[in-house]
Amino acid sequence: MTSKKSKILILGFGTVGQGFFDLFSRKRDMLGLNNVTISEIVDMKFGHIVDPKPDILKEIANGKTFPQKDVISAIKESDADIVCEFTWLNLKTAEPAYSHVKTALELGKHVITTNKGPSALKFKELTELANKRGVKFLMKGTVMAGTPSFNLLDLLPGAEVKSVRGIMNGTTNYILTSMEQGKDFSVALKEAQELGYAEADPTNDVDGFDAASKITIISHILGWKHEFSDVKIEGIRKVTPEQAKEKTKLIAYSDKSTIYVKPSRLPKEDILSGVSGVMNAIEIETDTMGKIYAMGPGAGKIQTAQAALTDLMKIVKG
């Protein structure tokens, strides 16, 4: 099956942007995306790349750069009909990603984003704008990367969700798994940082903000009225090794009336208690299927790119 003709503008060519370019290039023929091209890339470090060639990843790895261009101007002047927003996360104002997404939607361009800022903080406004302009605003990569999460519901038409519960931050789950072995929080955190699982400033992860943004996005998608500011958030800094050994996990939870992120002791028979390391997992309770589960990587270069590719297929094949 051949896709409709489309051009893609990538904003942000760091880990996720490069992962998407690589994965798209390798899977393009298999997925019948012959008529879809990545026509432009805009990045603060590498510049404005027009009609990137297959060897662009090698070129930039060798230090090649291109003329700089203002991102908003690039969006306005581009003839691409799909914008992939892969810039950095800001959970206070959602900028600059919010302005990128809004500009693209106003111009009638589809948007795919892996950025939790606009999706968690500006969901209603941006979704209404997309609907008004007749385009899609898709964000699978904001929750559990390419591992199925809220998109499982696409396979369950008519199912009513009663609650969602999950381990949605791999960094904290890795730390708690290490603490099960008797390590103090500070030692486990340092280990996670050395392995590249935790940032130099681990605040978003260990204090629960990352997981809170994800459960907020799921709540938005389900039509519940929770905002990011409504989430009751407690991180893992006060969890002891003894509590970790008792299967304490950082749980993100929401139903229609409640939303929170907090460390919770899980009974051994709870499926989520067995999720270890950097894995993510989600439990969706429905009226028709009871509880359904998915588990897999919640971050990573290709894993997050897979989510963006999933969203791309919705646009070009949908």
C-alpha cells in the first residue's frame, strides 16, 4: 500500500530526532512510505538542513554544521505538511515546544511530538486548535516511548476506562530496584547517573514530575478533567532500602476523580511489583476487558523514535 505524498520537518536533531531519521530511513520501504520524505531539519546546534541525504548522521557526527535559521520562521516558510517536534522539555511553561506546536497547527500542519511539555500543560488548547484546522496533534512518544500505553485503547472500541495505574519512569524504577539490594538512595542515584539513566539534575525523575506529566497526558486523552497542577506528587527521595525490598514502586494513578504520583508498597501478587530495572508498565482497567497490561522500555533513542513512527503511520495511512 502506497502512502499519500507528505513532507516532514524535524525540529530538534538530538537523540530522538536522529533516532527517528535513522528508523524512518530503515523502515520506509517496508511500511510503504515511498511518498513520504524528510525534507528539512532545524536544530540549534547543527543548523537548518534542507533535503537531508541518507549520510547526514555521519556528516554531523564528523562535525558538519549548516546555516542557522529561526525555528518559527522555518515552520512558517516550510512546505512540509508534518512537523515532528523533538526539542527539550520544559514542565513550567512548555516553551519553546509550545510555540513550535501552536505555530504548526495554526498553519494547518500535522504535529507529532515526544515532548511532554505542550502535551501535559497545553493539551486542551492545542487539541482544539488541531480539530479546528482539521489536522492531527499526536503524542504517543510522551508516554512509555514506543511501548503500547494509551494507544491500546485503539484496539478496544467502546471500552470505558475506569482507572489507569503504572510505573512510568524508568529512572526511578531502576533506582528502587537497586535499593532492593540494600543500597541507599544516594548510592543508587549515582549509579543511575553513571549509567546514563539519570540526568545530572535528576529532579524531574526522582521528585515525580516526569511521571506526573505522563499520567496527566493520559488523563487528558481519556477526557478526564485533571491538569498537571492537580497531580498530588511525592517522589522517591525518602524511600528507604527496607521499603524498596518490600516492593515499593513509584506509582502514577488516575481515575475520573483522583490523580497522583507516589511511592506505593505493592503486594507480591501485583503484576507491577515484578517490574524491575528501567522497564515501564501500565495497567488499564476497563469495563469490558477488566485489567489489561503492557510492559516495555519507556525511553531510549530508537524506542522513542518508534512512537513517533507509530504516530506518522496514523497520519499518512489513516
